[in-house]
Amino acid sequence: MTAGRPGPAAGPEGPDAHGAYGTDGAFVAAVDGLADPLNDPLPGGHTSPWFRSDTVPAAEPAAPSSYGEGYAAHQGPQQPQGAPNEWYDPAGYQRDWYGPQEPSARRAAADSVAPVAPAEERAPAPVPDIQDFTAEPRTEVLARIPAEPGPEAPLDPAPAPGGRAERRRAAKGRGRRRPGAAPEQQAAPAAAVPMSRVEARRAARAAKDSPAVIASRAVGEVFISLGVLMLLFVTYQLWWTNVRADQIAGKETNRIQDEWANGDRKPGVFAPGEGFAIMHIPKLDVVAPIAEGIDKEKVLDRGMIGHYGEGKLKTAMPSDKQGNFSVAGHRNTHGEPFRYINKLKPGDPIVVETRDAYYTYEMAHILPQTSPSNISVIEPIPVGSGFTKPGRYLTLTTCTPEFTSTYRLIVWGKMVDERPRSEGKPDALVG
């Protein structure tokens, strides 16, 4: 802010002849006393950056006595009392009124300055018209003031052109924020333009899946579900059926042995599905119960070996003096007791244990593949076995290839030993 106006004073022309600034040198002192934040000197320093000690004129002993004389004196080399001892050279005025220049331009301006003449020969320094301080409207001055430094506004802007008052206003305006929203709000994107009802319907329709996508998704889910079901079925067939069949077959073997030990069972005709013997195949580590009949659900699927003992497929028992004791069993799943009978070699023992005796057979021949309808393989003298006369034979039948029931695999054996239980186990089971 500027200093207050000095009061009326009596001059040569009378009291307050020229207004508030009628005092001798009062106007000049008031103008020089204005605060300039850009040019205020440091303590002990000089007011102007272009101060030159060799150009400082000697102070006049007497001050003018009137407004006119004071104004004219200010235009000369003399300085009013109380004013700073400084002198404005031409280069300094150029920077003051027209802004900073490039270093090269400043050097050129400094080099072009002529030597300062003595005080007696120097012309009075021009003083800007008082109208320069008030000629330009305040709004135009403020419009040129940058809001705050930014990418496009230099951190140290040039002094505003014009008088000292304009530069003072520009200095006060620096660092202020422009009126309006905060930078965060100004950077926020503009609100989306609301869509019309037709546009909203089109957008919703485009967001929906097409019938082809829905159909393909449904088909994919069906295939995935079928794949999971198939995997579960395979796991059930290959793993769980064996576990369950082994449990049932083991219980049936224990029951048969308990009956033999207690003497509760007498020789006679066995009911379908009833266990009456135990088969041992030492080479394959097989111990499985033999039940009457070849019913799939009652016998074979329960992990037991079924005896052909019904109807046209009826065959002899191990205790008969001659005949063909024929049995069937699963090769895969449900306990799979005949899984590896194709690995038997001629001479390998097969023992059938009954309530009264042990019957030992030796493997004789194998038929890798035949039709399921070929029942001649279980006749008393089996066709294709190589046996030519009646005897006590054993026939094992199962499905082939593995995991199918397209054909039948046949293994034949011939009895070589009959040992009563009272004499102990045969050598094939002891060794």
C-alpha cells in the first residue's frame, strides 16, 4: 500500500495552492516511498540493480521552495532529500520499462552505453508522466497477471510494462490462484451426456449374448457334464467295483471255511449263488471262492468264480471220476480273478479246495480267442484242448480282449493229484 497523502502546507503561492502535493518535493518523496516488492533492497544494499557509484551526483544544499521548482529539480541531476542515492542509466530504464532481455542483448546494451558525463553537462533525466500510473484500467492490468507458475508461465516473469503502480499491482497478483474450481475439479472429466431411450435400448441389446453364444455355452456345459459323468463311471468300473467285489469275495471265502471247520455243511446239491469251493492259482496269487451258477449279478459281479452247473451248460464237479469241471470269471473289473490267466504256462498248478479234499490240476493248453457261443470248449472232452479221451479236466473261461466281451479266452488243465484234507495241503500250496 502507498503512504498517506501529506496534509496541506503553505507554500509561496499560498496554502494548498497545488493540492495535497503542494509541499516542496512532497510528490516526489511520496512516489519514491512507494513499496516495490520486486525492487526493495536488502539491508545495507542499494535500491536498484543498476546502481553505479561513479554516477551519483552531489546532493544539493537547498531544496526547492515550490511545487514547480521541486518538480523541475527532480528532472535534473539533483535528488530530493531522503531519496536513495542511485542513478538510472539508459540500460536500466530499458529493462525497467520494456522487460528483461537476453544475456546477449543486455551485454550489447551495456556496451552501447556512452560514458556518463559530469553532472554539470548531463541533461535532466526524463520523468514518466503521472498519467502512466493511472492511465491503464485496473482490469486490464490484472488480466495480464498470470495466476500461478506453470508449464507455460515462467517462474520469474518479467516486470509488467507501464508505471511503478502497475508493476506493484502485478507483483501483488503473482502467486494468487485464479478464481474458480480447484485443480482436481478442473481436471475432472465432464459428465457423460445422457443417452436417449433408443440409444439405451440399443446398448442393452448389444450387451446381451446372442442366441448362438447361448447355444454354444449350453452345448459346452452339456459336454463338460458328460465328461465328468464318464470320468466318474470309469472310476467306478475300474476301481470301486474291484474294491467292493474283493470285500464280498473275502467274506464268502471266510464263510465257506467256517462251515468246513464247524462241519455244518454236508455234500450235496448247491443252490445258485451258493459258494462251495475255493480256487487257488499260486502263480497269479489268486484265491477266490467258487459259487454255483454263472449269474452275472449273483456270482460274477460279486468277485466269485461261477460253475457251469445249470441246463445245457451243466458240467462235472471236481469229485466226479471223469468229466470237465468248467468255470467262468471276470477278466476286468468286479474283482477280476481271471485277469492274467493268459500268462499261465503248461505245467502251472491250479488247486481247487473243497470241503473234503484238494484237487490239483496242471495247465495243459490255451485257446487265445473263440466265439462266446462256442460251448464245445466245456464238453466232457473239450474240443480244441488236445484231449482225446475221457478224463478229469478243468476249463477256465473269460472275456477277451481286455475291457470287452467280444470273444472268449479258454485255458484247459488236467487233474494230477487228489488229496484229502486230512492229509494236509498239496505241495503247490505249501511251496
